[in-house]
Amino acid sequence: MNYKSIFDNFNKLNILIIGDVMIDSYQWGKVERISPEAPVPICSVQKIEHRLGGAGNVALNISAMGATPILCTVIGRDSNEEILLNLLTEHDMTTEGMVVSSERPTTIKTRIIGNNTQMLRIDKETTNVLSHEEENLLLGKITDIIANKKIDAIIFQDYDKGVITERIIKETVKLAKQKSIPTTVDPKHRNFSSYKDVTLFKPNLKELKEGLKIEFDEPNLTNLTDAALLLHSKQRISQVFITLSEYGVFIADYTQRQAEIKMLPAHLRKIADVSGAGDTVISVATLCLASKMSAIDIAKISNLAGGLVCENVGVVSIDKNRLYKEVISFEL
């Protein structure tokens, strides 16, 4: 397989990302004394940094791989709106898919870090589902973009914050099928069973068990095959891709006459932080799917990508050149 041409071709792909976009805010400072008001440390903040989070981190990974991300989401008409829109502009991302609403806040997760240790996280958000008006506005954006742009794949990046609704899923999948656009999903609990007729569905082990209401001990080929078949049967999913942390990944492709099923072990690495690995995996898997790679190759490359970002502390995007070198060295 000519991986160079595949990786080069990523640069021509446009990926629509629907989901919960948020701001990850970091406030670094020093702690040198305890408050006289309560037995808590005083953090003297010296630096503040804002980053794209949630579905925004998927967009960063898509961009890092050379493709063009288009985010569709609902944010608040508030003090954080400008911060988020500026972050998109800084990363050369379009804001055409943004719906701004006065009915909900822009999600922001603020981490207070004193002496290089996270002391506290403050979340400002709502998990209420979109109002009917917000839903209509978001569907209008999605419909216009699919109708007027070359879209090579669509990602549903769900964090259970309410932007993705059953109607958003159903209408978008219908539009995608009409245009033969593959759809991929990184699910959470609330909408788990609403994702029907999608191309690739990527739960982690916890999400799989909760979504299907099943239980088993250590994952193996047998119990994962049974779970994937149940998911395929209930929701007509073409490819079930399960991430298993230290156990690796599992893939089942039901588009073949006889289903292709494989469990791939994790690569041995110095794991520093697993934050954001799922975002990287769905991003790389989607690009590989849009490039018409086989399910097994999608799983192999995505498995490598997820492991690579775990070597870094904090949420970081995948390094395209490093991933390419790893793919070549492992002779996938």
C-alpha cells in the first residue's frame, strides 16, 4: 500500500464535525500560602491560556493531519463567544458552521494549576438539549454546508452537552446517505442508541458496556465479537470500532460478505497522559475511512495514532510526520 499518497491525499479532504465544542482554559500560578478566609491554598495566577476543546480538539487533529475541518455547533452569546471564535480564526478554521444562541452558555472548562499541580477545575456549561429553534438553526447550517461544499466525511463528536440531538443525527445521516458521505461517531451515553445507519461507530469499552447494558470481565475476541454483532444488529452500523485502552482496539466490518473481525494489541509505549486520545483516534479513523482504506488498516493506523498522543502530557494533536514514520516502520 502506498501510504505516502494516502497521507498526501489527506490534504484534499474536507471533514464536517458536528458536536460539543468547548474552551479549555488553563490558569497557571504559584501557591505560597493558605487563605486566612478558609483552609484552602491561594493561587497567584501568572499565565492564562485558552485552547480549543471537545469537538474543537477533533478539528485540531483533522487540521494537524492536513485536512480541512468544518465545525458545526451551538455556542453562547456571552463573554466566551469571542474567545472561541478567535481560537478558530487563529487556527485558520472557518466559523461558518457556528450557531450563536442567547439561551445557552459557551462551554468553558477552567483548570487552576498551582506549582504545576491541578488544584481545581471549574466548568461553566449546560447539558440541556438544544431548543427547537437552535436545532433548526444548526440543521440549516449542516444542510447548507453539505449541499454547497465537497464533504468527504462527517464526524459526530458527542460529549453529552446537548448539541447533538436525535433529530440532528437522523437528518444528518439521511443527508449523508443521499450524497454517499461516510459518517463516524465518537459516542456518549445519552445518544448511544440513536446512532443508526452510520458507517463507523467508535465507543470505548465503558461506553460500549453502558450503551448496550452488558457486562463482562477482561475483553477478548469472543465477547467483543458478540457485543459488536449486537450493536450492528440493533443500529445497522457498518463498522464497529472499539477502543480498549491497554488492551488495544477491536474492529468488526460488516460491509463484507463475511464480516472481517480483528483485535489488535496496544503498542508498548511510555504512557504520560491518555487525555485526548479518543479525539485523535476518531480523527485519524475518519480520514482513513474517507480515503477508502480497509477496516483493518483503519484500526491499525488509528491504534498507532492514539498511542502516540498518549506519550505527551496534556491534550495534544497528532504529529502527522511522526505518525507516517511509525506506519512505515511497523510496515502496516
